[in-house]
Amino acid sequence: MFKISTLYTCHIFKMEDDEHFSRQNTSPVTMPTYNWKDITNEFLEASSSLNLGELLHDNSFGLFEAMSAIEMMDPKMDAGMVCNQNKCKLHTLEQGVENGSVKIDNFTMEEQIGIIDTTFACLVTWLEGHSLAQTVFTNVFLHNPYIVEDRCIKVFSICMLKLVDIIKDRINRAGVFEEEDFQPMTYGFKMAADITDMRMCGMVKEVEEEYLKLIKTTRSKASDEKDTSRENDHRLAQGVHARLKFCRLLFSSLVAFSKEKCQGLPEAQKCLQQMGELMSCMKDTIQLGEKSSQVEGKDEDYPTLMGFDPLINQRLLPPTFPRYTKIKTRNEAVEYLGELTEMLKLVCTVTNYKSLHESMEFLAETSKLSPCVLSRSILQLTYVPQNRRLFGTQGMVDVIREQIRAFINPPILNPKCAIYNHPQAKDCMDAFLRDAVRPIVEIIQSCGHNRARQRDRWAHLMEELARLQDEAEKVDAFLHSIMTKQEPNRQHLLCIGTWVLFHTLQVMIRFAQSGFELELYAVHEYHYVFWYLFECLYNWLLSTLTRAENNLLEMDTIIDQQKGGKKRSKKKRKTRPYQREVLTNQGHQSMCGGYYKALVGLKLDDKYKKPEFEFGDEEIRYNHRFAPFGNLATPPAIQYSQFKDMTDITHCQVKPTISDVYSSASKCFQQAKTCYESLTNPNKEIQNLVKIAKNNFVVLKLLAGGHKKDSKEPPDFDFSLHKTFPLIKL
């Protein structure tokens, strides 16, 4: 029902001459003029003929427009109405200078540090998914930095505009962000495009040198008497200098990262190294900056320093539900910038990984660290730029060809085999490689998204991989038919398909494990997720690695025989290329088996009970969790009925006791520990897994021995050391 009575509280105007106006940061004086005509009386007179509940419908005023009209100017639904809560009448930088609420010269160093740190806090908040209008551009000095007379604040403001522009460009180009990650809209603000990157760095460096001179003149000598004021000025000058230098280096590193073919990586590494050295000085001088003072009518979550107004851009926002924006504290912002610096250093190491397999492992491991949207984007653009050439130089088709050759060395890619030069076979293989580019690039790009979105992308990727599996099967069959004619004793079955299956299983395992990290699974669901990983996915992955390994060794043997190399060392022939991967995945499989059996034992022991569902049951949940696996032919999805049949302990010839189940679980954890400890040079994750396996082995041994037998208290699953494999605590 549309209530006309509410319209009596406001006036309605019609604009006779529309004048286009967008917020600019270069117009110092003139405000736009509109020729408005009051039509309130005419509107009320026309609407009085409508009965209660009637609503005028026109081609240009349908239900959507009606709902928008109701929501507009409602403080609860229209973000623009929040402006009415703003008691500060600052609308532009120029106006603030005129009324004396903002100054543009004679800043103290305390004020400079305060303004810079608060702007950094706004920048960090923007990188966490909020809008520029509610974060960075709440700093009015950025609206028109050219009228600011203080050199430090002026060059910092211009540099911040350039930073925002290049950050937005990098993130947009990478395309690995979602609406909750990043908002690229600039609301018409100009980003100092008239100043070149080189000139920008020069401007900041000039001001840096001024503060460097001040640092030298205020440095106390051993022979001088202690001067507190001089020492304070020295620390303040160091703080301002460090911040200006950090801002310049951050901008320079991003410019270096944007160079083609990774040519700027050495320069970026040099900048990042210097940025890391500045962090301690920045942290030590945070408290020296001018503090925000609480102003009536303003939220404490917003900076209230001179030159900052949280509501100055509120009318630039669309008439949507007001989004609450809490600006990070200065300490949090500096900590964030330190983490960003370290993450960008890690990005530079991606060039150390020469093979596609190693690089994809690096991307997956880096993603586990939950990097920010900027570092994720830089990594993606460094590894796979927009031209889809690895590091901007290597074609994806050639890279995939080399990866298949290194993984399983199929005859079609081995120059020593007769089929290698067969024209039809080559055309068939080339067509497959071209089709493989898209899913492989999507796997790489999925690692650039946030962890929650990765799960969605992996589910869709399985559809792509299912199509690639079908094509690989046809390619293998076609190549096998050609090969049997040329070399009757040789075969070409399951070569290309094994490579596709390896990547498919990797995606399936990541999808299943992500539910633990994202806390999607309830405890009563753990048993069938761990069972699926234990019985199906890791089994298939291990057999795939073994098949690839055997094929590699077989091809080496054939090549040796062709060369007449019978005297080649037997030890070298027996080298297992995937020994580390097999041991690691055997450890993971044993861990999953241990958790599954432990949960079965806990259920038999009445230490945890499956809840009764009013709507739905375990079968519905099971089918929902593994629904994406149904798109794949290999490995075939295990239906719920199969799962129940395979896990029914009543089918055993001798029904195991609770103690037997606990003992079996403890053995699994012991096997996992043995596998992990067999690995040379274990990383932090493997070291944590050894600790988890040891802990769980002891806990299950205690339970098998009757520890806390009478207690029905459920155990705790602590994911603090690992996101998939928890510590079991009684």
C-alpha cells in the first residue's frame, strides 16, 4: 500500500534544465546551478484522485521505480540520507580552508605523521573491500592536493592518488576479485594522471631529502647535553621520512611489477627489501602522530583528524542500504602493510619454479596463506599475464606439452618413438593441448581468488575437467591405434588421461578439504568426508602417481635399450621420481583413515551422537557435499547407498569391538607419522602434521585402553595447527 500522506513532509521539485555534474578534484570554486521548479502542490492535487491503495502505473514508472521511490530518502534504506546526521558542514577542501577548519600549510610533524598514518589506514580498509568514497577519499587533501602548500602533505597526497590508481589497475587486470574483496569505483575523482611515474618518485624523493637533512641536524652527539625537544624532533623527522620513503617505494615496486615479461622483478625486489627495513621505524613512531579527537555526532570507528570527514562523500554513494565501514586503526594498518611487503617478496620467488607442476603447487601453497587481494593479483599477473603466456614469454600450449612430457613422458611426446613424427598423431595431440589451456589456466586463476570463492570455482572446474577427460580418452585411443601399427609391442593407453586425472583429483581433494577450512562441515559429517578422502580420492591419486612413475621408468628403460645402454646403473633406473609426492599423500591418506575410524569408535562409544533432523537426513547432506563429483566419470562418484554398504561393520566376519576400532585408528596415525618423518627437509606444514599424528596416536591409544570409558563428553577437534587435520583432544 502506498501512503500519500508521507509526501506532505517534503517538497517535490522538477529540474527544468539538467546540467551534467560529476565530482572532480580540480574545480576550486564554482558549484553547479540548477533551475528547480516546485511541483509539490500539483503533485498532491493530482494524487488526491487516487483511492487508498491505488498506485499509478506508467511505462516509465513500474513496480521497480515505485519500490525505489519508497526506499529513496528513507534513512534506513538510502545511504545518502546519512548526510543529514553530519553536523560538520565541510563539503569541499576549499570550503574548509575558507572557514578555517582545514589548513593547507604549516603542519607540525605530529600532524604529518597522523595524516599519513590515517590515510594508510583508509587505504588498507579500501583493500579489504570497502568503497573509496568511504575510505581513502574521506581525506579531503586528496580531493585537490595541488592547492596544499605544505610540501610533505602535498606530495604524499599526490603519491597516494597515483598509488590508488595503479592498485586499481593491477587488481582490475588480474580479475581475481569478487564484490566482497574489492570495489574499483572511483566516483569521478581524478588520479593525478598529469604527473608521470618518474616525476612522482622524484617529487617524493626531494621532500625525503629535506627530512634527511633535518634528521642529521637534530641527531644528538655524544658530547652534547641531553635535549628532550631535539631528540623528539629527531624521532619525528625519522618517522615522516620513513613514511614518505615507504610510500615512494611501494609505488615504485608496483610500477616495476607492471613491466612486461617480469623485467621489473629485480627492481621490485630491491624496493621491497628497503620497505621491510622501514617497518620497524614506522611502528616505533606511530604513537608520535597527532591523535584523533572524538567529535560529537561522529562514530569512533572513523578518523576525526583534521582533514578527514567520514560523510563528505556520502551523497556520491548509490541510494542503497548504508554499508557500515570501520576504518582500521593505525597499528593495524602498519601491520597490514608489513604483511603485504612480505607477501610481495614471496611473489617475486615464483620465477624460481620452472615447471608448471611446481608453479601450480607454489600458487596453491601461497593461497593457503590467505593473501590480500593486491598480492593475489600481482602474483597472477606475474605468472600468467593477460596475454596468457607464462611470465609473459612462454606459450601455454608449449608449457603444457612440457609438463605432460615431464609427468608421464607419453610416446607421442618422446622424440625417440616412431609416433612422434606421425602427422595425424601430432595434429591430434596439438588439438588436445589447445583445449587443455582453458582448464589449466582456470586452475591457476582459481588460486588467485579468496578461499571461499575458490570452492565455488573448483566445483565448476570439475565440469571443464570432465570434458577434458573425455577428450583425453579419445586421444589416447586414437594414438594407441596408430602406435600398434608402427610398434606392435608398445601401447599408448591411459597416458594423456593419467595426466588429466592427476589434476582432476587435485581439484577434488582441494574441494573436499576446503569444507573444513571454511567450517562448512558439522562434526557429525566428518566421518563420511574423511572416509571419501581415505577410500576414494587418495587411493586414486596414489594409483595415478604410481602409474605415471612406472611409465616414466619404462620409457627410460626403452630409450636405454635403443641406445644400447645395458650397462647403465641399476640404481639410477630404480629412482622413483614421485617418491616425495607418494609419501606425502600416503601420510594424508593414513590421517584421513585415522580420523574416520576414530569417529566410528567415538560413535560406538556414545561419545558423540548424530543429531535428529526434522527436515532432511544424512543422505541428503552426503549427496549435497559431493554433488560436484557427479559430473566426473573418473573417478566414479560413490553413492550414499554404496557408502553405507561399504562402512557397515555388521558385514565383518568378526564384529570389531570399540577398542579394536580405536586401535586401528591409532595405527593409521602411526603410519602417517612414519610417512611424514621419512620426508627429507620437511616444511612447516609437514612438521605440524607430525605433531598432530603423534598427538592423535597417543589419544587413540588411551581410548583403546579404556581411558575415560565412563565419560560421554565428546572430544574437541582443534584445527589450530592445520586447517584440514585437527588435533583430537579429550
